[in-house]
Amino acid sequence: MPGILSPTDFAACARCGSGRVHPKLLVMGPIAGIDSDSRSFICESCGHEGLPVFFDTAEIREQFEAEKKGVAVPAAKAPREGVLSIPILPVLTEPLFDLKLIELVQLATVTGVAWKDRAVRATAYRVGFQEYWDAIGGPRYNASRVFMLDLAGINRASPNFDVMRHLVKRCEVWLDLGAREPGEVMDGYMLDVERVVAGSKTLASLEDYIDLHALSADVLPCLDWDGQVRWLDPRERRTDVREVAKSLKAIGFRSLCVMDTRRLGTGAGPDPALLAALEGLDLELYLGGGLQESDVPALGERGFAGGFVDPYTPVIRDLLRAKREEPTAAPAPEPTARPSPSTRAVPDSG
């Protein structure tokens, strides 16, 4: 409808929703049959005359037409933020309760991790939490959220809430605190984190997820997988990752993480067999274990919502090395004392 509608406008009949509308042409006038009455439009579908309804997109106009016809139309989904690349931060805290809080926080370290004896174990490679966060939170990496593993909670059932409460203030955190019971999972929200993650490795069975969903549907289930889903109780026989994922969807969860524990910390990339097992599931899926930053875009192309990146990828190690080599504002001689083990990187023995 030139002269009336701009190219980005989508008009519809106010009565039936049809897009087949045009300005009413005047029979009499300075140029009969060409001049139009800008106040009237005619719908070719139902013959209605009057002002049309305007929409920003053709899709919204089509939804309006369907609703006018009495066809049930599902609400449009909010646009996805984009495939997320989230660094894994395995945090190890020492239970030295005679120290002040700030000193205790300084002892928190980000460690390397490996799957050993059916558990997530810290490796020898570790860096002080503040140094690690300065590297990935800086402008070169620009991490906006992290997936924090509280290793004290996961391996010793002893989450250090005082230290975690201090650490999570630095960024948006998805937290696995190693909860053994659904009620303990909810304790994570007392720390004011963005999302609490419930790993199968510390839950007894699928029934725990039923109880957890009854408490909150916002919790992110995480299936810890090493060829089969691993549960805290080895008597739980529902271990096929695809079938368990379907069960979680039936419970009511709409998002899910799968952690390939065999590849965790290796940087080896995703397992093609695991990717194939997860294809076609109508879930918001996140994958972790062996991922580097370059693996995440390909996950997005396969329909994944995001990936959890290993703690010490080559990119992150380079950032840590560059951070240590930055010149100081005052080029004074370095002290001769050896650096504290909590802030000194140790080569990975694994």
C-alpha cells in the first residue's frame, strides 16, 4: 500500500485478521480511481471497511489472524539469549575456622579437576580464586557467569557457606554445592546465586528429582555421565542418559545439563556418541566435560543452549600467564620470599 504504509508495516483487517487489505480508492476526485481515502481500507477476504491494525512483523500478524479464526496459538517464546559459554570453577576451601573470613577467602583456590573413583577430584593445578577471576572476568575473556563446583560440599558433604557467600558476589553464579537431599539443594538459593545445580552424583535416585521439582522448577538438574548416569546410590538402575533425560522432562523440568565426567578437565571436546544420544530432546540442554571455548558455537548449531568450559583451557592459561607478566605501576624489586601456595600455579600432575 504505497504512500500509506512504510515497508516495515504489516497491516491486517480488524475484523478477520487477513493481510489482504488495501486503501479504498475514490471513484470521484481529482484523479478518479487513483486518489484514496486514507481513513478507509477494504479487506478482500471479508469486505470489511475501516482502519486496519498494524503489526511489526508478519508472524505477529499471522498469529492475530489465527486468533480471529478461533485457532489456538501458543504464546511466542522469548528470544534465546544466545548459546552460553560458561567457565567451570571448581573451588576448594580449607576448613581453617580459626582464621578471619577474609583470610579464609584468600585460601579459596580454583583447581583442576578429574573424574576418579566415581567422584570429581581436585588435581594439583590450582590458582588463587581472586587471580583466576581477575583473568576470566577481565575485558579479554569477559565471563559474565560461572558454574561453581563447591568441592568441599561435593566430596565431603560439607559446603562452606560462609566462604561461598563471599565468592558469589563477584559475578552471576550457577552453583553445585553437593547437596544430598532436595531440601539441601534449596539452601543454595540462600547464597543469592542465579541458579542452583543439582548433580546426580550426590543424589540417591531419580525420585529425588521428583521431590526437588515439587520445591522449585528453577533448579537445573545435572546428569553426571561416564558412559552411564552416576547416582550416589549404586542401586539406582536408571542410568541411560537419554531415558533419564526424558524422565526429567516428564517430571516437569524444561532445562538440563549433562556433564561428561570422563572428559572433565581434558579439553578433549564433546563425545560424538553423547551428542547423538541427546539429539532430538525437547529440552534446554547444556553440556559440560572436556569443552574448550571453540567447541561451544558448534553446540549451538546442534540446538544446545550452552556449554560448560573446562577450568584450565589453553585460553585461560594464557590469560593467567599474561596477568602475571603485566608490569606493575611501581617497578620495585620483587620480594625474595616464595609466593603463597594458594596463589601459585602448580603444573597439573595428571
